[in-house]
Amino acid sequence: MSTYPTPAYSAVTAPLFGLWSDVAGLYQGAMRANTEQLVLSSAGIIQEQVLRAFITASQSCADALAKNALSVQQKSMERFADANGKAVGLIGRAFTQAWMGSMQPAK
């Protein structure tokens, strides 16, 4: 057995060593395509989800503001109705007192 390769061995291994860079290039291309696809598809998903969240938040905020406006308006009308009732009571009482005062005999 010799430490020097035989000519037959060199003839077989030389083309195989040349193929390694080609094989590595194939795997490198596949990895690059996989990485690009993962990054781009992930960015698309993130963008879509952020947009959905923004739209959902905007709709939710608009709904909450509409409900708040309706509630405030309803309470406002209740307060005005209460104030109106009290005002009518005050005016009625003053009118009744004035009328009753005019019914008393003159002194």
C-alpha cells in the first residue's frame, strides 16, 4: 500500500472534488430562495395583521365613541327634562302663591 494515490484513484476523485463547489452552489441557491421566501412571506403576514388590527381598532373606537355619544345625549335629555320639570314646578308654585295672595281680602 502506498501513500500516493494511484492514477486510477486520481482519475475518479478529481471530478468528484470539482463537483463539490457545484453541489454547494445548488444548496446555497436553495437556502437563499428559502430565506427570501420566508422573509417576504413573513413581512406580508405582519403587514396584513397590522393593517387588520388597525382597521379593527378604528372600527371598535368608532363604535365606542358612537355609544358614548348616545349615552351622553340620553343623559343630557334626562337632565334637561328634570330641569324643565323643576322649572315648571317653581313657576307653578310662584303663580299659585301670587294667585292665592290676590284672593285674600284687602286689609
